[in-house]
Amino acid sequence: MLGASLAGCGSGSHRTTATVARAAATTAARTSSTTPVVTVSAAVTAARARLIARADAICAVANAHVAPVNSELQEDGERSQYAAAANTLRSVLAYERGVLTRLQALPAPEGDEEALTAIWNAAATQVEDVSTLVDNFAKGDLVEAQATESKLQRDYAAYGQLARHYGMSNCGSG
């Protein structure tokens, strides 16, 4: 990109290519002591893109798997069939734990370990909320189930926000 900018500077301009190059070097030297340079290698970018594609594929399948269960749970809750809701959620919980294990097994691109740990920890928190919700329904405790459901929604939104900020579109969006 710098080469393309420099090539066009000599024609019709008062500055020569050498003058522009010296000015760019001076500016770079001046700002290098105050501004950190962030370099993203093509390998890291490609590794991130591969991770995002794989994670999104896993999450897309999970979203499709869990979607019918959401309407089933709605019916169970409306009919006050807490035992049925607990059983349905147990199967969802087992499935979500498997999805989380597969996501956590994806190799993190260099430098992205901390961001991915935060994403997977947020996902683990919402999975544990589902576990608590199973217990609430199994006990027939609607008040606690509603409180847990509110927490689950907040935790799922936090997970989704982290995943989307990283670049994933399916994780945390189901």
C-alpha cells in the first residue's frame, strides 16, 4: 500500500518519491517512540478465520438442535409440567456440555487465548445456568426457575456479545 502511494506522488506533485519516503521515515521514527505498533500476521488472521468458521459451524448445528426444544419448554412451562421441563432441559444440558467441550477444543490462534477463554467461560456460565434451571424445575420451584431463567438470559447475552465481538455470528445467537 505504501508503494502504491509513493508511486503516484512524483507525478504532478512538488514532492518527489524520495522526499515522501524521507517524510514517512521521519514520521514513523517520531511516532514509534509514542505509539505501539500492532502487527497482525497473515497466519494469525487465517487461524482466527478458521477458528471462527469452525466455531460458527458447531454453534449453527447446536442452534438448530435446540430451537425445537425452546417451544417445547414454553408449552411445558405453560402447562406447569415442571418434571417434563426438567427432563427436556436435561437432554439440552447434556447436548450443550458436548458443544462447549467441542468449542473449547478448538485451537486458539496465537494471541487470542485470553479472548477465547473469556468467550468459553461465558458459555460455561450459561450452561451451568441451564443446570440450575433443571434443578429448579425438578423441585417444582417456579420462583427460583424464573430467577434462574432471567440470569440465564443475561449470561447468554454476555456470551453472545463476546462471541460476536470476536467475529462469530452463530455462537451466542441461538
